[in-house]
Amino acid sequence: MAKKTVSFNRTGIAKLPDDKPVIYRIQSEGGKTNYAGIAKRGRVQERLEEHLPDGKDPVPGAKVQIEQMKRVEQAREVEARVIARSKPKYNDQGK
């Protein structure tokens, strides 16, 4: 499915497609995944804005990478594999 990487700010997030569920990775300047999550269709930009420094669930990062999925269930499976493999610092461990 389609992947896209943008700056982790309101301008970058506004450029992301919102028409399919996604798995997203908030990454440090060096490309290390700080947080991985999913967003449902129609809520991608809103969910990512929650992670900005002034949002309700802030996560530090320089870039955000999304990968579109066909179904939310598929995104959940990929998210679980990403978290298990990379153990992002800001994901709740043992989830």
C-alpha cells in the first residue's frame, strides 16, 4: 500500500491522505521510531495532531511516516508487529 513521509508538524500532517486506515510511525531526526499507532479512515490528520507538542497525547518527533491499509484490522496487525520489533520508546510496553 501507499507510504508517505512528511514533517511532523501541522503543515506536514495536512498533506497526508485521509481516505484509508493507516499505520503511522512518529520518527526522530535520525529515523528511529518513537511511536507507532493506527488511525481510522477519515481521522488520520486529527489523530496525528493529538501527538503534536500542544496536543493531548504529545510525542516528540521530527517526521511522521504513514502506510495506508485496506482495513483497520490489517493496520492493527502491522502495528503489533512494528511495536514488537522496534519497541518504540513512547508506546506503552507490554501492550
